[in-house]
Amino acid sequence: MNKIIIRIGALFFFLSLIFFSQLGLPIIDIVVRSFIVFIFTCIVTSLIMLLLIKAASKIPEPKEDITKNLNSKTS
């Protein structure tokens, strides 16, 4: 999951490099702004992933299916 978050951040980093370079800014400003976009994207993506994992873990599984699976494994 960490690799996915870093790759999404890198994608936005390079897209922002292209976007900010089209504005005619100095190279230092382009890199700094793109790095800020990278950090922001990684933080937001991490928070979204955490929320999705917590939401998925709260979904209860029916107890009948669990007992059927346990009974079929012991037989």
C-alpha cells in the first residue's frame, strides 16, 4: 500500500512540474511547489486509505458463514 501512495504522489509531482513550468516560474519555485504538491498528495491519499481500511474492518461478517466454513474444514 505504501508503494501505491508514493507512486500516486510521484505522479502528481511530475504533473505539477509540467504545470508549473508552463507558468514560466524559476526552477527553484517549480521544484518547491511540486514537492509541496507531492507531500500534500501523499498525506491525503494516506488518510483516504486509512478511512477505507477502517470502514472495511467494521463490516460484520455473518456468523453462519463462519461456522459453515469451520465445519467444512473439520470434516
